[in-house]
Amino acid sequence: MIPYGKHVIGDDDVEAVVDVLKHHFLTQGNKVQEFEKSLTNNTGAKYCVAVNSGTSALHIACLALDLGQGDLLWTSPNSFVASSNCALYCGAEVDFVDICPNSKNICPKLLDEKLAQANAKGRLPKILTVVHFGGLSCEMRKIGALCHKYGVSIIEDASHALGGTYLDNKVGSCQFSDITVLSFHPVKSITTAEGGAALTNNPELADLLQMYGKHGITRDTGKLQKDSPGGWYYEQQFLGYNYRLSDLHSVLGITQIAKLDEFVSKRTTLAQRYFSLLRDLPLRLPWQYEEAKSAWHLFVIEVLQHRRSDVFSYLRDNGVGANVHYIPIHTQPYYQQLGFAWGDFPNAENYYNNAITIPLHPLLSESEQDKVVGLLRDCLV
Ligand SMILES: *Cc1c(COP(=O)(O)O)cnc(C)c1O
């Protein structure tokens, strides 16, 4: 089966992990900070807190922005469930902003309308979590201006987009957001097996992110509430979690991020090749725009004329690990119990009904790609 996504592990990665196993602390050593530094260097953000998953990073991002009971978070229905579940972990409520049919990202125009209505009703969200779907940045300048106008905080769920750019900045720079969240799951731009990170330019948020991921504990003498009786002393000041990333995982992140540009450039070349090979087929191909360069996490085609299921099965039956991203979050049984229904976010639903993710990852060969294209041609011509 040709998988839709796959990690790339080299000898350098293996050696780095073995070196930690043999010679260093397995956890709570200095590799975590080194990895965090490589992430701030790469993205341009000032502060980084690495944690054990992207989901954990989303959770501490919500906590650091003080999301709690009675609050509301809005996100995209076209995402993995973690984007909205993190708000429910905090006891907050969730709602969604529909996507643009072209970008598959939250639509600034629909956001504008929804914010105006929410403001009139006195029920604005505390946080908007945008999702850079497939690796393509949302239109952050417009979204940033709208949220600023209404005092709404912004989290970027950039789980797909490490290595992408927006305007002249790397995704993760937090130019238009409070916090950016990354995931290092094996299908993402780089991997630590499991892992994630939260980036910010705000020192107070950085402290809160750090503490929420480490039990709410601080050892910083400048932050203690009581006099320190000695060097062993620490304080738990609020309820946090153990979301630590181990040194074993962090060192993999360090060797991986050194290859990020290479990975993204391979993905980009393969994506451009799909564009030329699929040009004449009755498909809608991914949208691109001037201000952003995608990290090409996913290559999604939209199959027209209700043929999606047939084409999907034909690919799967012939050794291609096609997938679908995403079943709109609000249509999940759990979310329907919360009151959402089919029809609530029609752009995300229409897109979902036609979408197929075809293989795209740095190890995909041209002959594998030709096979995928040949199978699509069999079905569609
Ligand atoms: C992968 C992903 C996450 C969750 O990341 P984990 O590291 O698997 O916890 C969250 N949001 C989006 C959009 C993702 O793709």
C-alpha cells in the first residue's frame, strides 16, 4: 500500500536517539531546551514549550489564554477533533466558523459576519483557533484584524504547516496570533514519534504554557509566592498536567528539524508534479495564493459528480492508501450529542463529500506517483 503520508528516518536520527539512550538523561535533561531553541530559531517566535503531543499543546494553549467554564472557543469544522476537544477539556463551549470553498480554511468573510452577530448577542468567543489546513496558512492578516477588533485571542493550529510561510514570515512566527501549536506525529512535517509544541512571543504566556505542561509547578525564585527555605524548594501554584516531552523524543526533533527544508522542498516538487499530471482530469485541485507557501502536508483532490466513494475504493483496492481529511468535526456523534447537526456548516460538508487525500510525503517516488495518477485516470476518463 502506498501510504498517504509517512515519516523519514535517517541514520542521523537513529544515532542521535541511541546516543541519548547510552549517554544522557532520558528525560528532563537538556535536549528538550535544545529542541525548543531549534524551533524558535526556525520559526522566528520568541518562546517555545515542547510537550508530548500536539493535542497537549492545544490544551495548554487554551489554559494559558484562560479558557474556562462559561467561555467559548471557535474553530474550523474542517480539522482533526483535537482542535475543538481542547476547549471541552477546559470546560468551555465550542462553535465553528465555516471554511472557504477554495482554501478549506476558516473564511474571513464568514468570520466577520459571525463575530458581528456574536457581538450583538453579547456572546463573543474568548479564543479563535484557526487551522492551516493541508499546510496552507489561513489569511492571518484579515483574521488578525477581525479578532483584534473584538478582543478575541488567536491560536494557530499549525499541526500541518511547519515549514510553510505567510507573507514574509515562517508559520509559527505568531505575527498575527497569541500562540501557535505544532504536532510532531509521524505524518507531519517533522516527527518525534509523538510530540508537539506551543510557540509565542509573549513572555507571560510562555511562563503559563511552561507551568501548565509541568503540573503548575515553578522553581523560578522570582515567581515564588512564599520565601524559599532552600535549593530544593518549588511551588505548585495552580493545577497543571504532566505533558513533558522526553529527551529521547526531543533529540529526534533536533535531527529532524535540520532536514525540514529538504522535506518541504521534496513535498513541494511532488505537489507541483501532481498539478501538471492531473491538470486535464475532472477534479478540483488544491488552491494556492500569493501570500502563502504551503508546507504541503496533504494533497487533497475534490472528485466531482458524486464519484468520491467509487474513486476512493478503486484507489484502496489497487494499493493506494487514499484517505479523507476531514470528516467535519460537528458531524461526529459526540458533537451531535452537543447539539450540532448536518447542515450547520455547509461548505465544510460539501467539501468533505468530494474530498480524497492522495499520497504525498518526501519518500514518495515518481513511479508511485504515476501509479496514483494512472488509477485516477482509469476511473475518471
Ligand atoms: C495532528 C493534528 C493534531 C493533533 O496532534 P497530535 O500530535 O496527534 O496530538 C491537532 N490538530 C491537527 C489539525 C492535526 O492535524
